Amino acid sequence: MSRIEETLAKLGITLPTPANPVANYVPYVITGNLVFISGQISVAPGGPIKGRLGEDMSLEDGVAAARVCGLNLIAQLKAACGGDLSRVKRVVKLGGFVNSAPTFFDQPKVINGASDLMVEVFGEAGKHSRAAVGSPSLPLGVAVEVDGVFEIA
Amino acid sequence: MSRIEETLAKLGITLPTPANPVANYVPYVITGNLVFISGQISVAPGGPIKGRLGEDMSLEDGVAAARVCGLNLIAQLKAACGGDLSRVKRVVKLGGFVNSAPTFFDQPKVINGASDLMVEVFGEAGKHSRAAVGSPSLPLGVAVEVDGVFEIA
Amino acid sequence: MSRIEETLAKLGITLPTPANPVANYVPYVITGNLVFISGQISVAPGGPIKGRLGEDMSLEDGVAAARVCGLNLIAQLKAACGGDLSRVKRVVKLGGFVNSAPTFFDQPKVINGASDLMVEVFGEAGKHSRAAVGSPSLPLGVAVEVDGVFEIA
């Protein structure tokens, strides 16, 4: 069991089954040492987490939705690594989109749900650059979408 | 005639003349094996395709607008390759922004217009990672903007 | 004094102190020759530049806000280069998000505030690919957020 898998176990995290896109795109592309992962939306095993921050969803629920996006990213990353998360060298960049009312300005706090997860799981290697912006609407009406770039060995 | 050009001919696709930005940026930058292409908006040879999904534009028209963005990306990519599209190794990432009313949740279906085109033209190498999100407004009032990262030989 | 520092002096530009994120992410990540810099918002030394284009902010003020984002990007880039901006080979990509009313279509003109700055400071190497899109709301209510990818020696 790798150190990362031990950390996941210790955190009580079971990675979701990585979702397969149903269109002409793929969950990730590896180019050189970089893995580009498709935007992962806040769909938990129980279903999509829908809502608009500043309108019908609390900050706390938004943070939880972003964490789900992070879990989905790590599940895809594990697949990209052929199952071996110890090959992850660095979380390079997260791009966070928050379903936002025009009066909601706490996109960074929401995306912390994904950012904190990366550091919990990967430690120093989990510290990443990121952007956090508002979006008027996201696929399926979900609350959060996050894409990512990762460096692997 | 390269295999890709043959495919374009077979599909009846004439690439548009790549648009030149009128500001202090360029259509693409090559770094290592990667080509970063600027956001291409849905401007067809006949003019801009304007509209907001979920408000004054049908899903079908949105898909067509995304396909136009894809054509503009391939035209820029061809210029980046010095005219030789057989140098394209992989479509790495598409970033799709859909001009969306707050009640429109089918951004993925819209961006399929660009994604499907990539696979029609480049086959397996056209399968890419992507993000598809809503935007409250895009340049000129167009319906779709898509940027991209590509790997070339 | 490097050529870039001379240019900054000539332009009368004093770089701001690079802001430190207060969450589990970092201002930049270096992978290979690429630097990914976190989204920089329009926060000047005097405070955040807030507003929504097409609603309560003029185009001119939006351009100035984008320039501030550009200054913040260069400040982070300098830190990434260990203080030596002459290591910058190329501005690769800027991703510009403009706080926009649904009727505002001049995102490119706004983001020119950041693009023009890159070319003023880095010359030909400052010419970059970019995207410019609207966002319904941004962190703190600021007018503009711009992230970036840079190539360094």
C-alpha cells in the first residue's frame, strides 16, 4: 500500500469510480509529464450536488461540493497513473468554477474544498496554483466544476 | 496531401482563414511540444454567431456555433504547424465557454460541437480533455468561445 | 540591473509585493520550463478594484483593473524567477475573466489592459495567447481576474 493510499485510508476516503464521459472527449490526456484532467463536476455517488451560491446554497454546502470535485479529480488522476498515486509529483493547477449569483463573492472559500483535499492527500506536493471564478450556470445545474493539471513521474 | 487534409476534404471542410488578433496578443504560442491557442469565438466567414443559450438560441444552433470555434482552432493550429496538420500528435485540452442564461445546463452538449469535430478530423488523436462552463456574456455577444492546448511533433 | 528591470523603471512601474494566498494553494507552481500562476485579481496597493462592466464601471476603469492584474502576475513571476525577470522566455497564455453584466461584450478590450502591459514590459516575448470571457461575479467583487502560464529559462 503506497503512502498516498495509506493517507486516503487514514482520512476515511474511498475514491469514487472515475466517471466516463459520454461524448467525444476523455477524462484525461497525458502529454510529457503533465496530465490534463477534464472539468469534474460536483456529482457524488449519490447524485449531482446542484445549487447556486448566493441564491439557494450555503457556503458550507458549496465547500462540500468542491471537495467532491476534488475527489473526482483524484479518481481520474489515479486512473491516469495506472492505479499508482505515488507517481504524482505535484498538483500544478486547479481551475475552479462556482455557480454564482451576481452578489456572491466567496468563490475562493468554496474552491478551498478542493484545495484543502489536495493538501490533505498529497501533502506539500498537493499545493497548487489555481483560479476561482464565478459562472452563471454549470452542467446539470451543479454547484461547482474544477479541472486540473498535474505532474507525474 | 496529408491524411488529415484528405479527411478534411472528405468531410467537405474548408478551413477558415485564421483570424489575426488586433491587440497585443497572438493567436498561438508554441512552448516545447505544446501549442496554446487563444480563445476562438464563434465567428464564421459570414459573421459572428451571436446568442445566449437558454434565452434566444436553440441547442442545435449552439452546437453549430461550437463547431465554428473548433474550425477556427484547427485553422490556427494549421498555421502553428507551418501548414502541416500531420504534425499534430494530440488534442490535449479544450476549454469551452457557453453564453448561458442561468437556467441553461447543457454546456457539455453545446461544446460537443467542437469535440466531435476534433475526433472527425484527427481520429483517436482528437480525443481530448475538456471543461465546459457557462458564461454570462462573451466577446461581441457570441454564443461560444473555446481555447485549446495541442501537442505537436 | 537587467533589461527588464530597466524597462520597468523607464515605464515608472513599481511591482507590488506579491500577495500570499491565505488558503491551501500557492501563488505559482513551476513544472519543467513552465510557470503556472494563480488567478490574480484586481487588488491594487490601495485596495480591491471592484465593479461590474456594463453596470457600474467604465471600460476605461476595467482596462486599468486588468493592468493591475497584470502587475500582480509579473510580481508573482518575478518571485518564481528568484527575482530575476531576465529568465522569462515567453508569456505563454493569459486567461482573463471580466466581471460582466449580460449586456457587456467588450471583454477583449478590458483584458488588453493586461496584454498591453506584458508587451510593454517583455517586448516580443510578451506576446501571448489568451482567452477573455465574462463572469457573473469574481472574488471580493473585483472587476477582473487573470491567470497565466509563462515559460522561463
